[in-house]
Amino acid sequence: MDRDEASCVPGGSATWTTQMDAARKGVATPQIRDVAQSEGVATETLMRLVAEGRVCIPANRRHTCLRPAGIGSALRTKINVNLGVSRDCRDYDAEMLKVRSAVELGADAIMDLSSHGDTQPFRRKLVEECPVMIGTVPVYDAVIHYRRDLGTLTADDFVDVVRLHAEDGADFVTLHCGITRKTVDQIKSGARKMNIVSRGGSLVFAWMAMTGEENPFFERYDEILDICARHDVTVSLGDACRPGCLADATDGVQIEELVRLGELVERAWKKNVQVMVEGPGHVPLDQIAANMKVQQTICHGAPFYVLGPLVTDVAPGYDHITSAIGGAVAAMSGAAFLCYVTPAEHLALPNVDDVRQGIIASKIAAHAADIAKGLPGARDADDRMAEARRRLDWEAQFAEALDPETARAIRSSRLPEGDHSDTCSMCGKFCAVRSMNKALSGETVDIL
């Protein structure tokens, strides 16, 4: 029997289906207790947040090696890493190396965005070996799982792939439920510069345009929720109409979809299904905070999961930086979950180094936001770093660094010479910290 199954289904010692259902019934699941301990919050407080839908704990019962984590603005900001093979880059072993590297660097979730080949063995390997949350996008898998052209797929096919991913152990699934036939007409009007840049959203749009039918993820949403409740899969409501350029940010198409997602949030909660809402995208810096506040209002405080946002369109090769700038503001303003962006965004499938840079940039953004939010303990490492710098204690500085490997490598490659080796090669004996330490202790400050 799977983890907790005896207590998660009728007939067990306590009858509950999902983390939300358990919290509403006053049951502190092992996952809730673990998250409360790791976040330093009272179990009762966390249970209330989960019961209200303001925190979700994605934890498919088949993912037995999972270290559970909570997603919500009241908790530490979490980071997601997108991985997976494509037709042009199909090495699953290389993707597993990226997965292990991402987990070692502190990623909180891995999303499998594979779009080529037999994806199920890789997905199951992730569930078997990966200790962090695993997300998937079933609509990607529909075409390659059935090996049929998009226009020949049926609504049943899409729903069955959601079921397959739930049964395989995905902790959360991105479902593009908010795009409807009305959206097709809006996009065809040509009001947007970039139309739809969501890969899953574009597939659903194309299917509706080709078949003339309504979006099956929207039309059969209740059936999908029943599947998710059965396996305790969290629904991540995909933003099919997220802005793909600054010009499309906060437009009518984006906001109308968000309103629809807010309605879908409430429908999920009625079935005790945990849910989070995905957000933009490309957004000017001065619009990010407002976007977060609008989402919190329209979507009733459900956790917000953002890609970036990227604050400019003109930095290919450096979009991990444009994303980190936007991500820090977004998380400070209420976003709970940052999807990393790598230097390869808009250019290529990221390699291991791209993944590393993307994760570090997102960690910086998340950490800065947690400090700004005033989370208890968020600034402790910064205060320890300041103390280590005052002492010119380099090993202590590396111990507090978000990326100690890079920090150590830079210093060791450019060490100062002579009797000021405790400083760095930029200032040498002009080091302000060295001068102050000597002056305050009554020593002579020797420069020449």
C-alpha cells in the first residue's frame, strides 16, 4: 500500500483524501508536520493556511521519496526548475544530471517539460529518485503519448493523460483550463503583439481552432478534479494568455483569463483539491506589484506561481537576470513560487551551466524577497555574512554564500600577495575593513 494510503482513503483510521481535506478535518498529516517544522511555523497555523487554500503542499501519494514543501506567500519563497528533453536534445541521462545538480543547488521543484520520445520512463524515474516536488504538463504529453497529430486527439485523450500523470506520481500538473472559445476569438482579433507564448496554451488554442470544440480542460474540469483528489495532485492553473512581451502585459486577454482562473480556484477548493495559479510572463517593472495584488484578489489568495516576470524583452543570453529582477519584486509583493529562467531562455534548451546560473539567480531573488517580507530568520545568513566579512574570515563567508563554489573559485584564482593575504586583490592594503579593524584596535594602519 502506498504512503499514507491507509489514512487517505475511506476505511483508514482517519478519512481524508488530500492535504487540504485533512487540514479542514483537523488532521496533521506527516507532510503538514514536516513543512511546519522546516518553515518554523506552528502546525496549527499551517493547517489553517492549507485549509483556506493559501498554502498548498503538493504531495502525490505515489511519490514516496518526497521531502514535502509548502507553497504560499506566508512561507519561504520556493523555486521551480524546468527540465526535459526535446526533439533536438533527447539525452535523458543528461537531464537526470541536471535534476541532481538542481536538487543539490536547492531547487524546491522539478518540472518535466519533455516533448519528445517515450516520456513515461523518465517521469517514473523522477518519482522514484527525486526528493523534491515534481510537476508535469499533461497537454505536452498528449501528442507524443498517443503518437497522433494534435487535431486527431479527443477530449477523452486529454483527460486520460492527466490521469496517467497522476497515477505515475506527479505532485502537481499544469492545466490550461482558463483558455476558452472566447479566447480564440480575442486572439484572432489581432490585438496582441505576441499572441500566445505559452507552449501548452498554444496547443490547446490550436486544438480548439482545428476542431471547433471547447477546451476539454475547462469543459471537463470537475472530472479532472476528481482524478486529482484521488491521488492528491495539486492543480497548477496554467496562464495560457500570459504576456510574452512588455506590450501585452496586463491587457484584457490576460486579466479575463485570470478572472476565469479565480472561478476555477473556488471550484477546486469545493472538492478539497489544492491549487495554485500561474502568472506572467513579461511585465514592466512598475506593473509587477499591481499584477500580484490583482491576482491575490481575483484568485482569493491562492498561491501565485510566476515565470520571472521578465522586466525587459531585449536581454537574450541574460534573461536569468531580467527574471531575477522581476522575481524579487513579484515575491516581495505576494508571489509564492518562482519558476527559474536560464541564460538560454528564448535561445536553446539549457545545459547544466545554464541550469546552475538560472537557479542561483532565482535563489537570490527569492532570498531578497523573503528578507523584504520580514520572514523570521530570513536575514540570519546575511547577518552572519556581515560578521564574517568584518573579521575577514573567508571560510565563514563561503559557508554563508548562496553559491560557495563560485565564490571560492573567484577568490582562489586571484589571491593577493604578501602580508595582506587576508584582504582581496581588489583593495589589498587599502581594504576598508582591514584599516578599520586596525584603527579600532589601536594598531598602525600601514598602506605603503
